[in-house]
Amino acid sequence: MAKVFLPSIDSVTGNGDGTFTIYAIVGFSGSDVVGGTDISPITPIISGSDSPIDIKNKLVDAILAEAAKFGYSLVATDIILPDFQKGN
């Protein structure tokens, strides 16, 4: 089983169509991660009209897809995200 931590968003690029690509690095750790730890980039695309929950869900989906690509066993409750919503 793996766990993952997304420490921060590295950058955001406007795509010119009302969407943005988020660039971030996530850190995986756990018994099914070779060597115990691994890092990998994710690049979800969000819309300017997405709510904070929509953005969180897109980040989680991108992380789960990246974990699946490497064969890591990961569930959404094992993903640690910082709180990005303004005011918190």
C-alpha cells in the first residue's frame, strides 16, 4: 500500500481557452513503492470556473492515475494535499 504527499503547486500555465494546466511533483511512499519512496510529476487541467472541490478532485484523480501507471496501490484517503482554498 502507498501513501502520497503533494507539498505544493510548482506552476500554473494558462492554456488560452479558459483552462489552466497545473504542474506539481508528488511524493509516493510505502511498501509497494520500490526503494520505499518515489517522486513523479502530475499535470491536471482545471477550468477557471472550477470550484475548490472540483480542483481538489482533479488533483486527486491525477495522483491516482499516476499511482496506477506505476502499479502503486493507493486510495484517495491516503493522499495528503495542502489546503489551497483562500481564507483557510
